[in-house]
Amino acid sequence: MINASDLKKDGFIKFNGHINKALSVMHHAGTGKQGPVTHAKLKDLTTGTVADHRFHPLDKLEDVDLEKKVMEFLYCDDNSCFFMDPVSFEQFSVEKKSIGNSVNFLLPNTRLPIEFYEGNAVNVAMPEYIDLKVTSAPAGIKAQDSTMKEVELENGMKALVPQFITEGEHVRLEIETGKYLERVKEKKQ
């Protein structure tokens, strides 16, 4: 058990009977008649819902330690994504709703840390960014260098990138927002 004031971003707690991930946490000292409060945005890993909660700093929360295993992404069906342990070849599924929009960035054969609670896969620890190849890009407009253009990426997604990006190049995108970060130099094989 931890105090609500000890809750940190990306921490896991058991709340309302489900495992929740703290997406953001703000601690307010309070003023005048209002005492201190901890605001937390929690994502329920069972339902995929995100909700804001307020806690008194001394409220007791049940912290949860998750076991991490690096797994290889295989495929997704309508409800779940499937991963395989590269050592034992055992397969696990994680519900799409617990992964959220990050599911669009999963590429076959990618290895990612999967977080387990009591033997069940509950979360995919996605990186902050991903590098993807541009498969289709219109010609750039030289007169308007500050505008963005839409390109298609190897995972089928579309993204807004600067005019100088061409087909075949790799770009780095922020997974949470899908926003372009930078052009990536060719990786040496």
C-alpha cells in the first residue's frame, strides 16, 4: 500500500477491483479551506477507460508490481493482440482496448515488453516513439516549406510530415499522438 501522494506517472495500482495505470499525476498543496489533493488520470487496463480521480494525499492505494517479459508481436484480431514468448514459444493475448490507439503502431515481429499481473498479460509497454518507412508520398511543394503533407506509412497509417520527406525514407513518430518528430537516417545493416 502506498499513500496517494506517492503515486507516480506510469505507476500501477489496483483501484475499483481493476489494475489501473497512472497516465498523469498532479499533487496540489491546497490553499485556505481546501486541503491538499492528488489528481490522477487513471487508465483501467481491463476496460480501457480513462478517468480522472481525486485523492486525499494520505489515502491508501494498493500498488501493484507487474512482471515484464519481452515478447514478439504476432497479429491482432477483432478484440485482442497476440504475442509470443521468443524462448518458450508460448502465446499470450492482450485486449485491444487496454492497448488503445497504440495498437496502430504494432508491426509483426516487433519485440516489446509485455506486463503481466498474476500470470495474465495486462499491458503492452509501448515506446515513446517509433520509426516507420514511408511507402507513398506526394511530391513536395518547394514554395511552402513550412506546410505539412500527408504520406502513407508501412503499417498502413497516414501521417503529416514536412514537404521534404520522400517515399522510401524513414520517419520517427510519437506513438501517443502520431505526430511527426524527425527524419531518421538509414540504418546500417
